Amino acid sequence: MESREKTIIELAKVFAGENGEKIVKYLLDKKEDTDEAISAGIDLPIGTVRRILYLLHDKGVISCRVERNPETGWITYFWFIPIEQINGVVYNLRRKLIARIEKRLEYETTNIFYWCGNNECPKITFSEAVDNVFRCPQCGRRLKPYDNSKLIAALNWTLSRLKAKVKRAFEH
């Protein structure tokens, strides 16, 4: 199996679970088919298949062409995988992920956090801690400063890896 096909299958699994994986494998084999045929071919309800097709279409993993029957006016969607575009899909996903990580990194580096130590409770910002008189709003325990330096380091590491991959992809 080609690397791009493996990537498409993995993306489908991430976005739509095992049923998404089944649909993509079916389309890789058939090249193009209708939602009804896909539903019958993999034995999933048509509503489930359509929901997953639209989700994967929205993510750029699959595409469709539309045909209108000149006699009835009915529209038929023929679903297929734009295999030649998968590198662009992955590139765009990485760019979106970089933006989300950068936003989170900014939040983590521009705030001071407090936490009660209970794994059930979230860490909160300094201003939230002040508003709650340094008591956890969930469990009532006393709040203590929270060291998020390991999280910041992990975010920086992940960000540098993703940026390097995007840069390499752009250079090719």
C-alpha cells in the first residue's frame, strides 16, 4: 500500500473512527461510488455513511462530483478520494495545529496558574484564584502555585517539530 493511501486511512480513522476507515478503504478499492453503494458495500446504515462522508469531505480527505439526472432532476453524488491532494490536506492540518499550539503556548506563558492538587479539578489563572480567595472553585481546597514549565517545554518542542515538517514540505 502506498504511503499516501496509508495517510488517508489514518486521517479517516482519526476524524471518523473505524467506520471512516471502512469508507476510505472501500473508496480506495472502488475509486468512486455513491453513498447508497458505499452503505451497501460496507453494511452501514445510509445515515451513518452520509454523516461520515460529509465530515471527511469537510476535512478534505474525500471529495465528490455531482451529476443531475436530466429526466428526474435528481442529484447523485459520486464520492472519491483525491489521492493527489493528500499532501496539501496534511500540510493544512499541520498549519492549523501550529496555530492552535501557538495560541495555547501564549496562554500558558502569559498567565500564572494555581491548582489545588486534586486531579479532578482544573488549574486556574491568578485572577481566578484571587476571585475565589485562593480556594478551589470545585472542591474548596487551598490553591497553590502551579508550575507549568514542563507543559511549556512540551508545547515548544511539539511546535518546533511541526514547523520543521511544514518547512520541509514547503521546500519540496
